[in-house]
Amino acid sequence: MKKSLLLLFLVVILATLPLITQQGTEFGGADGKAEEAITKIHPEYKPWFNSIWEPPGAETESLLFALQAAIGAGFIGYFIGVMRQRNKQTKQELAEKSKHVTH
């Protein structure tokens, strides 16, 4: 229990430390950096297609990204839980079969 709390505390520190030490900076995504690099290398570049819908603001974009991450994490957690339960159930069934065979 103490180890889990210590790890949780360290994660919180690691997540908040850059926000405290790097005040006044903008944390941009990889898409923006890629666009800047492409524009520097090839200023005449035109994208192959445009977005169907552009979020109204950075907050909405962040919300959608966080929602996407939460759904993905939920799916992965559900999948791992189902697989662990199946594994546990299979082990129990094998144990019961071996009891019946030996008796």
C-alpha cells in the first residue's frame, strides 16, 4: 500500500513539475510541430485534404483528445480484465478436472 501511494505521488509530481517550472510556455502537439517542419522544408506544400470539422478551440480539442485516450484506456483495461478472468476460470476448470480424475 505504501509503495502504491509513493508511486502515485511520484506520478503526480512528474506530471505537475513541468507545468510549474515552464510557466508562460505553450504545450503544443506533435501535429503543430510537424506542420512547422514541413513548411520550413517545403514552403509551397499543400495538404492533400482538409479536416472535415475543426474544433472551436484548443480546450475542445484537448477535451476530445482526453476523451479518446480515456475510451482507449477503458477498452484496454476491459480487455485485460476479461483475459485475466478467462485465464482464472480455465485454471479452476483444469483443477476441478484433475480432482475428478485422481479420485
